[in-house]
Amino acid sequence: MRNADGSPLPFDPGAIDATLVEAYRAGDRGALSELYQMHYPMAQRLAERECGNQRLAEDLASEAFVKVMEAIRIGKGPTDSFSLYLRTVVRRLAWEENRNRMRVEYTDDLESFVTEHEQDTVDDLEEQMRDAFMQLPDRWRLVLQQRVLDGLRPAESAKAIGISASAEAQLFQRARAALKRAMSGAAPRRHKAR
């Protein structure tokens, strides 16, 4: 490869890139081919690392190359470091692609997303919760009802049951743990409710 005056190009990748970019700006299509051969493999590897998909990486690298060459053609684009400019475009395109793939659509019409199957699941869960609750001893059900359903504070619940606050706290912990076990399918351990 030689400069416009016929002298050999120095082995400086940045200088070679700058010379090829100027040659492409001047209309030399061969310079485009040289730039492509030198930098496309790097652009493709970078795109694959950024997006994790080989086919998509090929598309992103090609699109990045087209964008950079278009910028050069209209007098913009890189002036000294073609490789750095191309990498920046690849990363930006990969970032946009990743952002678009992760986009979540929100809606106010929640009912349109609730299917009959989901309602059956909710009904099954309610039935499972009711069955698990009914398997518990009376005092455990009472303390859970007072604390969870009625919203009583621990001291109020203890007074209503007629036990100390610390005994009520232990009773509540045991009842809650037993309900969790029953919900997970394990049989609740029966402790003596005091």
C-alpha cells in the first residue's frame, strides 16, 4: 500500500486508517475494501461480546460499518482513529439493540392480561391457603387472625388471648411457620399451644 505520492505507507495502524479514510473520502472504493478487511472481524467480535448472539453480531457489525462509511462519505466520521470510531458505533448499536429487547410494555388494562388459567391458579391458591389454615390448632388460627387479618399489634393480641406479650410472640412465630410448612405441602408440626 502506498501514499498518494507513491511512497510506501509507514506501519502505523492509525496512520494507515487515516490514509485509507482520506482515500475513501476522495472516492477510492478500494480503500473501503481495505478498511472492511482490516476492521470488520474486530467489529463482529465486539458486537458478539456486547449482544451475545453471533447472527445479531454480524448484523450489528455490518450496520456499524455502513453508518461509519456513510458518515465519512458526507464529510463527517473519523479523522484519525477509524478503529475507535467503529468500536463506538458498534457499542452504541449493541446497547440500543439490548435496550430494545428488554423493553417492557406497561398497560392500564390489567384485566386483558388475566386469563382463565390465571384465575384458576388464584382460586387454587386461595383454597390451598384455606385448607392449610384450617389444619392449624385453634390458638394458632386465633393469633394469626388477630395479627394478620384484624391488624392487632402484638400487645393487643396478647391481651385478647389472655397471655403475656412474649408468649404471644412465640405463639405467632410457631403459627406462621406452621402455616408456611402447610402451604409448601409439609405437614404442620403440632406444638402444645399454651
